[in-house]
Amino acid sequence: MSWLKDHPFAIEATFDFSLVFTFAINIADAVKLIPACLQPDTFKNQHAFIAVAMVKTKNLRPKGFPEWCGRDFFLPVIVCLCVIITKSKSDCAAFTF
């Protein structure tokens, strides 16, 4: 599953700030949001979690490019915290909407 971890090319940026809110939701609601190959990460088998993350970057650019080629971005994202279960082990993942 390395394709889940690797970006197609290296990037550089300076992070100004990030703000993350995490919410507990019903497991049944989380299951509706994610593909069948994933299971929601749960707390005491009662609640699943979603997170809203907001990140402010400066000079986001391909690695090796000069800073003046970079751009500033505000990147909002919503993720559902999940578990990938394979025959050999289970790994944590975040499914992005």
C-alpha cells in the first residue's frame, strides 16, 4: 500500500499554521463515507472519527525549485480516520473527502 503514502513528486513548503478539529460520529455514519476496503477507526466500538484540518502554507513548490516559484495556499481538508486490515497486519489511514 505504499501508493497511499507517496506523493507523485517531492514538494517543499513552509507551514505557517494548522488548525484541526476532530469530531466523534456514529460508526454507521462513518461507514457510509468510506470505501468498503476500509474500516473506521473507533473508540470502544461506539464512535468513529472525522477531522477537519486547515493548513496555511508558504512557497509550496516542487522540491529543488526556488522559493519565488512557490505559491501560498490555504488547504482545507476533511478526513475520516480509518484502519486498513490486511492478512498480515492492520495500519492506520485517513480517507480524504
